[in-house]
Amino acid sequence: MSKLAFLFPGQGSQYAGMGKELAARYAVAGAVFEEADAVLEWPRKLSGLCFEGPDEELKLTANTQPAILAVSVAAARVLEEKGVQPDYGAGHSLGEYSALVTAGALSLRDALATVQNRGRYMQEAVPAGQGAMAALLGLAHEKVESVCRQAAQGQVVAPANLNSPEQIVIAGNTAAVERAVRLATAAGAKRAVLLPVSAPFHCALLEPAAERLAADLARITFRALRFPVVNNVDAEVVRTGAAARDALRRQVTAPVRWEESIRKLIALGCTRFIEVGPGKVLRGLLRQIDRAAVGYNVEDEESLQTTLERLTATTREAAS
């Protein structure tokens, strides 16, 4: 029988209304938002921000990170209540926290507080306007590395998200990223565009954030995982709490090796993947990495029912 992996999205998938329908229909999903509201103690509840917006507040990274975590964990708990259990998991950047909560390595309470701090530390590490990210499409990894070396000129710019054969995201000082965009275009990139982000994630500029986060991670409890998770920083399988903690610490300044992570899951026998949480970004990347892989997503009632029906159909086909 082919194996199933849960994939958890990171930033860039947020939108007003996310999680609202699942929370209203399923007690396990509603309980996630109730716990989030109690843990974070914001003047305005996280559930209200997720369900109603506004988008401007959702886009602030200190808000985005706990919001996406809550929606993703809520969707995963609904899936598991419906009898859908993953063999493996992986999460893109922030999504690794969602994967670890779902795998039982980390409590929801600890994860919520940690990712809220993670977002704040990242924002404070680089003053507004001094960091940037850009997506480079259709340029090989070696060429991207070369472009970054040429563009650096004493500043920081490097691959941050190795998403697929077609897409690599770079991060660093704003001027260096802008130079890299121009060089990438000249080098034959299909597209090179600056991204609307509030901080330059997964690059050396975030070392101050990594140090602050390491202290937080050292204070919380990590347990053995119920199912293995392929981490971002090494694209390797994690089974112990100690390994999970170490990977999260190193993840802040290291690139997200997403294409390698998906290929690792495929090598482990995964042929079916469910993007669990807001958006369909990871489904799109999955198609770019391996068109033979089957991708679903669950973010609301319609996508949940569609996924359950398709999983049932593929199980019947495999048994016949």
C-alpha cells in the first residue's frame, strides 16, 4: 500500500476566513482555536483574526505564524478524527511546527507561544526596509548560487527556499536582493520578482533571531514523534524530540530544502500527499517536483470532503 504524507504550509498562505468553517463544524477544530485564544491572550483573539481578518493584520509575521499554525493543526485533527492517519509529515518553514504538533513532539500551547516569538524575533532582527526576498523562476540552483555571489558585494544574499526545480526564493539585504533580481533576469530566469514579505527569512541576517529562539526552544518539552517528520534543514527523517528541537533551531538561518524533502518522502514510499492548512502552494510545488505524486488539500469543508472521497476511491482501487 502506498504511503501518505501530511504537508503543512508556511507563510504566504494566510487569508481572512481561514479555519472558520472547520471550527464551526468540528469540535476538535474549534478546540484548537479556543486553546490558541487562551494561550496568546491578545487584545483581539487569534480566532477572530483568522476568521474575520483584516488581511493587513494577518500579514504581520508575529500574527501570521500562530494563525497558520492553528489552522493547520485544526485541519489535521479533523482529518485524524475522520480516520486519516499519515505515515510521514513535513512542513515548509513555519509548517514544521505544525507537523511536529500533529506528530505529538510538541504541545500546541508551547508551539503557539514559540512561533509568536519566532515571528517577533525575525521581524526585530532586520529593521524594516533593510531585508528582502525574491522568487526566481526557471533558473537552475547552480546559476542562482552564482547570481547571489555576484550580487552580494559585501552584503548578504543567498538561496532561502529551494522549493522545486522551477522555483528558488532568495533572501538578504534589500540592495543585494535587488541586484540579484536584475542579474537573474539577465541570466535567463523566466521570472525574477521581489516578494511582499516583512522580513528576509532563512538567511544569515536572522542569526540574532536564531539565538533568541534557541533559548525558547531549550525551555520547552519535546517528545518522541508518533510518525516521522522530514525536516527542512537537512531533508532528513526526524523521530526524536532532541532531533526535532535541533532542526528548528538551525532552520531559522538555513535554506528550506523543500524539493529534497519531497523527494525524500517519495523515496520512503509516499505517493499521496495532503496539504493540511490554508492554501494550495505546496500542492503546486509537488506537481513541479514529481507529476506522478498525487496531491490533495484540506483547508475547509469542501476540500475536506473532496479529499476524503478521493482517498476512499484510491483505497478501493488498490484493493480491487
